Amino acid sequence: MSSDVRRPLISGNWKMNHNHFEAIQCVQKLAYILSKEDLAAVDVSIHPPFTDLRSVQTLIDADELKFILGAQHCHEADSGAFTGEVSAAFLAKLNVSYVIVGHSERRELFGETDEVVHNKIVAIQKHKMTPILCVGETLAEREAGRTHEKVLGQVRSALEKRSVEQVKSMVIAYEPIWAIGTGKTATAGDAQVMIEAIRQEVAKVSSGSAAAAIRLQYGGSVKASNIAEIMSQPDIDGVLVGGASLDPAEFGRICQYRLRPLN
Ligand code: 13P
């Protein structure tokens, strides 16, 4: 079930790396590496830490860069007594377009439940931004044959009560937890199988048109050396890149995957 209308989306999740000076340098270098043609062929979103967002936004605006500004997280409420948190409303004011939600590190280390993830999706879409919903299984769940149950359960919970139009505009990133930051990548074929299953689940819980339009990413140890094979899979529309997005030369090569033949 693939479609020509889904633009490839390459997203760089910097996690807690790069202060705002380093962020500016990194984005400037990336802008130097990527040509107009590169950026006409793919969407590139950059997700720096909160403290960098204003600097990166100013740079994107001033230099009219074609990068999409993204965030890594937000709170579900618009404002209130939530010390240390940042609302979706504030991110929208900074021209943030994409917000990662339900990353496995947030789920595991900060106790984000499926219910909280769903509420955040509602908040992100209320403020006209695009959620990048992360789903994925642990190694133990995979070995116990529970991958589909876990991942598709996360998808169902996140999409509850979302309209077809809202589902169409979302992004879902399949990130097997055992492949994050470990150097282990799901084989492109395995990633395709799971991502196709996610698309079928979207068709079931939302509609066929939502399943055809929603963009599905793979994440987990994506590098310049494996991107072309991953992107050659019919249901994979993009990638969510952690470690390799910190180096502009490597991330630039990932964004230029079309120039790199499969070997
Ligand atoms: P790595 O690319 O470092 O494995 O991280 C993946 C990830 O968690 C992106 O959100």
C-alpha cells in the first residue's frame, strides 16, 4: 500500500545534545551541504533541545532556510503549574511545525503512558502542528513474539478519536527500542514488514485514505551507509535519526540518500 504523494521526511532528533551555539553552527553547516535540489526532493526537520529553538528559528527565518523546525517533546496543557514543562502553545508561537511525541526514552525514563501520549497528540494538533508519534518494542517483547501486539496497541491508543483528516496529517515513527543508539538496525525488510503492518492498522482504525496519506518513518541506528536501503522499502516514507543527525556531514549524506546507489 504505497502512494506517490507522500513526501520523504528526514528528521534529526538531537536529543539532549548541542547547546544553542553548537546548534547554530550545525544548522549553518547543513545548509551549506544541502543544495536547493536536495531540499526540493525531501522534507528535513530538525529537532533541537528547547533552549536552542529560538536561535534555530531565527536562523531559519533570516537565511530563508528550507528546514522545518521541530521539537522533541511538549506538555499536554496549554499553561499552568507544571514546573519545567513547555506547552504545545508555546512551541507553535516559535513556528515549530513538527513535535516528536511518545519517544521510547520519554516513555521509559519519564513514565509517559499511552494515555499521556494521546493527550499530547490532541494538544499538538490543536495548535496546528504535526505530531511525530514514536512506537516500538523492546528486545524482550520482540523475542517473546509480542512486537505486533505492542506496536499496534500503541498506534491504536494514539489514534483514538482522531478524525480521518487529523490522522492523514500525522507521522508515525517505528523505532524498535533495541535498535536505538546500539548500532543494531532492523533489516530494511523487517522494518518494512512492521511499517506495512502499521499502515494496515491505520486503515482499520481510521480509513484507507488516512493509511495511504500518513507518513511512516523508521528510526534506530540510521546512518549514511544504510539509508538508501531503508528508503527503498515501499511503505517507508522517511527516517527519524538520532546520533547520526548530530554531525552535519553525516546527516547531510543521509538527506542526500537519493544520490547514493544501493550496493
Ligand atoms: P539513533 O539514530 O541514535 O539510534 O536514535 C534513534 C532515535 O531514537 C531517534 O529518535
